[in-house]
Amino acid sequence: SFDIVMALHLIEHLNEPRSFLREAFRVLKPDGDLLLITPNVRSFQALFRGAAWRSAIRDHLYLFSSRTLATMLKCEGFTTRYLGTWGGWPAGMRPGILKRPLDALAKRLGWGDVMVLRAAKSGLGAAGISSSTG
């Protein structure tokens, strides 16, 4: 059994992401954590760039929004402890002066390009959910 299972830019590549979540749940100790980092299909960049979005690639078999990922985790017995996003304005895109304020806005609204989710095998319950989006 493990205290933590980390899947950094992995779940979007799997043929059966729910099978992975079930296995993570099985191998975690009670109160163990699952840490996921994956592209956010509801990000500012994804909505703005569409098919040209850097994460809209063939290797990504599934793309998730924060809602779908949290729902999937709940169905597999996890409790969300933290959900946040980062990255909003594509690097190198003009005007560059807007990058910092738009990144901060995207993070606050949950529209960041990448999301991080920490979920527990058991423990805090719905009252324990925190988010960088308020």
C-alpha cells in the first residue's frame, strides 16, 4: 500500500482512465492521496485556440474539465481535497504585456491550461474541498 499515487500528465494518455483510478484507489492506504496533473479542456487557451491548442494532440486520448475529473474521482470513491489550475495566456503570444494579468485571472477563474487535483481515498468529505478558484 502507498501513501500517495502521483499521475503527472498521464491520465489523458490512458485507454481506460477509470481502470487506473480504481487501481490507484485499491493500492492507496486509508487516507492516502492521489495527485493528478492533466490539461484542462475548459482552459482559456483550449477555448481560444480550439484545434490549435497545444494539448489537442492525438496522444491525448481523453481530455478532462475539472468537473468531469472530479465527478469521475467521486464515482471511484475519492474525495477531492484540492483542485486548481495554472497558465492562461500562451507564452510568446502578443501582446506579451497581458501574460501575467491573464494568467492570474485564468488561475482565479479555474481557466488555467493545466489542472492539479488532490483526492483522498477517504477522510475529509465534501467540506474538505478547497480550490484555487474560490
